[in-house]
Amino acid sequence: MAKKQKTCINCHFLSVTHQFQDSTASSSATGQQRKAIRQHDFSAMSFGSLGCHFSVWNESSNLDPDQRYENIVNRNRKDNCFFWEHKPEMLIPAAEELQRRETEQRAASKDRRLAILGLFIAAIALAADVIIKVIQLFR
């Protein structure tokens, strides 16, 4: 199965923000909302505004409808944002924590690989040193 493109429509942090009299509340866009957006239907968003939970962008950027669709559905964010694949029914705080853990595990894995490579190089250097000393000993 092909990996999903890193676009906002596929990202868990595509959020809908609701403005109340004295507060705001954000939640990850639902599967139904995402389906409507993929079909150029933004009518369900009339009660809230769309944006990135991490403020990479939001609708206050005054995007026209075509730019809005392009920005959310087609623009590949690849390495330019906090993309984390959408997990239906998961709340944003849990997704943030799991993304943080995943990032830490990826960094730790890279550190372990580098440490193992360093040990391997050191072992080769020690073996080469032993071989050179043995050759010098028998000359």
C-alpha cells in the first residue's frame, strides 16, 4: 500500500476552530469533514475555521476558495511542518504526545545506529592494529 502524501487533509493536526463568546475550542477535523473538503465542499466549515493546530497556516490567511483547496488537499508539506498521519477518533493532545514519542524514538534509533557504527569502526581499527603489530613482531 502506498504511503499517503504529506498534505494537510491527511494530517491529524488539520483542525477546526470554533469561536465562542469568550473562548475558542479546536479539534481535529473529522473523517466526514475531510471527505467533504476533498470534494471541494467547505459548507460544513461555516461554523468554524480551518487551520493547522501548530499554526503553520490558518484561514485568517484570507485564502480564496481555490487556494484553500490547494493548500489543504494538494500542497505536499513533506518536511515543512508537523505532519502526523490522521488517526480517527484520537484527540489532539494524545496525538501530540504520540508524535513527540515517535520523534524521540526515531532520534534514539539514529543515535544507536551511529554508536554501533562507531564501535564497528573502532573494532576494525583495533584488529588492524593487532595485525600490524603481529607482522612487525615476525619481521
